[in-house]
Amino acid sequence: MQVLATVGFGLMLGFIGLTMTLDLFGFVDAETRRLSRNPWNRLWGIPARSPAELRRAVGFRFGRFLVGGVTLLFGAVAVIGGIVLLVSGPLD
């Protein structure tokens, strides 16, 4: 059961990372809309920007690829670890 849970969790993480990295299902569009309307921006003195301007910003692109890529890699490591555990035998 632990092996199947590890593989399932890894697949879920990998899918989330792939979704973030490749902007599947409009995930990045929704996130830029949320970030551009954030009420904390005014308190912190961040200038108001449209979602399109925010999406084109270098920092946003870098952050999206960094977070998406790391999540994708963690998912791959979990899947590979689950397969190794499945092949090597029980955990006890």
C-alpha cells in the first residue's frame, strides 16, 4: 500500500508540475489574474499591472518554470522511488 501511495503521489506531483510548466488548462492565466488583483500589492507599494503584463514579466516566467520544474522533478523522484520499492520487496 505504501508503494502504491508513493507512486500515486509522485504521479500527482508530476502532473501538477507539468501543468504549471506548460500552462495546461489555463493555470498560469488564472494565477496571473489572481496576482494582479491582489489587495496586498497596494499596501506593499507594488504598481498595478494587468495580467498580460505580469505574465510577460521575467520574474514571473522564471518563477513559473522553477516551481513547475522542481515539482515535476519531485514527482518523478517519487515515482522512481516507488518503483524501486515495488521491485525490491516489502518495506518491513
